[in-house]
Amino acid sequence: MRSKHVPQRTCIGCRTTKEKRDLVRIVRTPENDVEVDPRGKRSGRGAYVCPTQACLQAAFKGQRLEKALQCQIPEEVKARLAEAIDA
């Protein structure tokens, strides 16, 4: 019996590869809103980060998140993302 394939994704903060379910997806929706996608199913361009503030801040610092989502992210949206990661 074959084992089930587990999708792998790379955290844009720390650049480590982990299982998709261990990471948090941040998505730019077709309406150009940036938000956390808890189920990982929303349509739009996505990027993955570890569920830690350190990885999220690293993604902000190098503008990696903005490059991955191909959009500018306002400070209030960054604050909202940080709150969502903490929760």
C-alpha cells in the first residue's frame, strides 16, 4: 500500500520546507485584499508562512510577502495579519 502524498510548501519568512498544513496561507484575493486564509482554499495568489511572529516579521522585513503576493501591503493590513497569526 502506498503512502499518501503530503503537499510541501516553503515558508517565505525562514525559507524552510514544511507540510502545507503546518503553515499559514496569506492570500491576495481577486479584489486585492490581503488576508489570512485559514483553510487554504480561497482563490487568489497565496504565500505561506510559519505560524510565528518571527517568520511573519521576516517576511515583512525583506518585502518578501509583497513580492510573493505581487502587491503593496499597507501597515494596517500588516498589523491585522500579525493579530491573526497570534490568534
